[in-house]
Amino acid sequence: LRVEVEMSFVSKLKDLIFQDVQNENETKKTAVSLRINAIIMGLYFIFLCVTFLAERETDMGIISGACLVLYAIAFRLTYLNHTKSALWFAEILSIAWIVTFVYQLGWDCGVQHFIFVLILMIFTPGFISNSVKLIHSVFLFVTRMGLFMYARNFPAVNQLPSDVTVVLQVMNTFFIFLALVAGLLLFTYDSVQMEEKLMKYNKKLHKLASEDPLTGLMNRRSILTKVQKYQAENREDIGPCVAIGDLDHFKRINDTYGHEAGDEVLKAAADFFTSFMNGKGYVGRWGGEEFLFVFPNCNLDEAKIYLLDLLKELRKIEIPYNDQVIRFTMTVGAEECGGEDIEKTINAADNKLYMGKESGRDKVVC
């Protein structure tokens, strides 16, 4: 039960932090960044309050408590469609307390390093122009250098014991790193997400460009490119042997059963060809009811054995359609490349295909 309560609390806190903004002109990322920063700074000032009060530094404890309340206000502003106001409020607040702490405690307290967090915060929003970001960065640089020069020439108002200064340095380092890491993670999250979406989109485009949408096989351009690449990389090997198969009387199937039935036949044939060619080579849709089969490192006699077996198994396929059964056959023309241009080899296989059509169909012509 305790674990469930803790998980519920974490879930609600996450939903609260990542709640979207209502203003169409403001971004969720900036609001979330400000909320996370406000929470981190709130925890920081709670530690400071405890530390200062334990050391009886009442004035610094009160200042830390006031900063805690002001960061709570900055957190609240992000839910009131005032993201821009919340950003500038947090920036001004941060500069004010950094200057106050350096004035009160001196350079060794280490709070001046929180200026780096402010630079990150100002670069996160997209609604701030680059010129404003640059001017603000220069202002922060001048502020830090001014604090350094002041601290060198004037002593701190409160001289803290060395052990307290060490505690402050450790706390500052921890919370500065925490704020920077949180800000960078949030800042780069969208970029990573966009990159992943772009990669998926590119894969989708590649798939659309290389696959036949109906059968899922390689399209004409894709399989031709694959064969040409294989031939270029394996000039000393036998083959490849290519074959063009054309489904017999496919027009009759469309006219008798309809084009949807024809599509079912094409898909069933493609599924069978894919399964059959596994380990033997690859297959693609050449166009219409034509398919191109490629047998790497295979001579014509070996390819013919495979193709005869393919036709034998193809005759067994039955496609149920509207209480009827559709059967079909295929005629194949095959040719061995033998170092020739692959397109010439394919044309030769295509000529043999038509010889098979004219001599009775449902056969392999080599």
C-alpha cells in the first residue's frame, strides 16, 4: 500500500510538472523548465534555511526563506498563462539573490556560479530572439565580473566559519550541477524526439520508395538496384541467374472475380514467393502480374530446378473468395547473367517468358 501511495504521488507530481500551458503563444517546454528549476531552487533554499538557522545566521535564514517563497510564486506563475513573466521573474530573482549573497557572504560562498544556470534558462525558450539572448548573456557576464571585482576589493558583511563555507560550496556545486543537467536533459529531449521521428519518417519514405505497396515485395527499381549492386560486388562469382514469372490468365481472374480478387491473388502469390525464395535468393514485383526472381551464385540448371519446384507448389495454392476457390499458374523465363549487363539478361529472360506463353503456359523456359 505504501509503495502504491508513493507511486501515485510521483505520478501526480509528474503530471503537475509536465502540465501543458493554455496560451497558444507560449511553449510547454519553457514552462516545464521553469517549474523544474523552481523546485530545485526551492530545495536549495530549504537546505540553506536549515544551515543558516543551525549556525544562528538569522538574517541569512530569513533571506533564504524569502527566496523560497518567491520561487514558489515563480512556479505558480507558469500555470497562469504567464510563462514569459515567470521567466523574467525567475531571472531577476536569481540575479538579485546572487548579488545579495555575494555581498553578504563574499566570493567564497560560490553562489555566483548559478549565473551559468541563468544562461541556460534564457537560451531554452523559443520566443526570445537570439539578439536578446546574446545581450542577456553579455549582461550576465558583466554581472559576474562585477561581483568578482567587488569581492576582491570589499570584505563580506558576514564572515562565515570555514566549515560552513565548505558546506555551502558542496551544496552549491550539487544544486548547480542538478539544475544544469535537468535543464540540458529537457532542452535536448525535444531534439532527440525530433531526431527519432525524422529517422522513422526517413525509414518510412525509404520503404515507400523501395517496396511495392500491394504485395510488400521490392519494387522494380529496388530489386534492379539490388541485382546491379550484387553483380558489381561479385564479378568473379557464378550468376546471378534471373527469372521473370508472369501469372497466367490474370486478366481473366480480374474479369471473372473482380479486381479485388486479383489483388488477393497477387498478395497470396507474393507471400508464397517470399517464403519459397528464403535462402535461395530474393524476389520483387516487376510490374502488373510479373515478378522477378534472382538466384545469386546459381547457374541456369540449378535455377531451373528451383523454378520447377516453385511452379509445382504454386499449383497447390487455393484462394477462397466469395464462396469460390481461385487457382492460378505461372509461366517463367530464366536467363543466366554470365557477366553481361543485367538489363540485357532480364530482357533475354523476358523473351523466354513470352516463348513459354506462346507454347502453352505454366512452364519454365531456360
